[in-house]
Amino acid sequence: MKLSVLIGTCDTYEPLWEPFQITFDRYWKFPTQNLFVGETKVIPNYTDTRFDTINLGKKSWGSRMRDGVIACKEEYVFFILEDYFFNYSYDETQMNTWIEDMKKYDMNRLQVCGPPGEQRYMDKENCPYKVFTPNSRYIISVQPSIWKKSYLLEVLKEEYSPWDFELKGSSLLLGTDHNTYADASIGLTYFNAVRIGFKKSVGWEAFRDSEGLKDF
């Protein structure tokens, strides 16, 4: 599969590494290059799935993620954060079709993770996917998506935090032909375990119990 996986993290979020890897190993069924991009702490392999750690020190989040993107071997990158715990298995045929369609429709990002929330989509003629409206919120998002590697490097600034990436990055794209799409047929594929300030998300206990995970 012509796809690299980039997982962004930091030392503070170390308690999430084990449940992340358990659910990733459970639901991600592809032999992809999986890069865990962190700061200084060693990221153990808690599961059989291989994760290659890149520790880049106490640099800005954006700078570390850029170095991680550069280290990705493939032209397309599945980019997520360590607090996104999967509860859905992508189908191999489905994933390969998405990658081929990104080339076919010249997509920069294809979001593949569920309901739009505050995002707004519209139909595009002769295309099976929804395209983000020119003035949608969260044109850039860290929700599970396939990115064109060159475009991810273009919009990911060294000085960004994850929230800057979504908010400032999206504002810079307003009114432009950003070629950002979503597969609106996909249901929710993950549980977002924490919110800003490392606050556990509502529903964590139920998700933890359903997946047989430890608390953090």
C-alpha cells in the first residue's frame, strides 16, 4: 500500500501511547510505514505492530511534524494524533481506492473519519466525494485524513501548535481552491480521548471498557 502513517505526539501525552497502540494494532490492518514523532521520551512498542520512533527534542510541534512528514517514504500520508483511538477497521480495497482517487481528482486532503461537525461540504460534479466549501471551518483538521505529502508540508508551518494548524491554517485557505475533500459515507472511526489541557473526553469510561483498555 502506497501510504505512510504519521502519528504526532509529545512527552506530556505519554499515558496515551499504550491505549493508542493497542487500538491501532487492533483496527489498522495494513503493513504501512508507521512513524511515531515525539520529543525526548522513548516510545515503547506495546503491540506487534511496528512503530518507528522519531524523537526530535523540545522543538515546536509544527517543526517536529514537518520533520516527520519529510521522513515519510510515500507520496500520501495518513496523519493522526496519539489521542485518536480507533474503533473501526478500514477496508484495504477502500483505502487503495481513496489513494487512487486522490490522484485522479488531484486532492490535497481526503478526510475519512465521520460526520462533518462544524465543517461544510458541497457536491462536485462527476465526483463521488464531497468537497469542502470555500469558507468552511476546519478546512485543515487533524481528524484522520489522507494527505498529499507535498501539500502537508506546504500548509504545516514550523511555529504551529496543533490548534494553530487547524485554526490559523484553515483561515489562510478561506476562499481558495484548496482541493480538500471528505468521504461523507464513512461513519465515526475513532474516539478522541482527551481535550485541551489533557482533560478526559466525555464517554472515555464507556469506550475504555468496551475496548478492554487501562485508564490513563
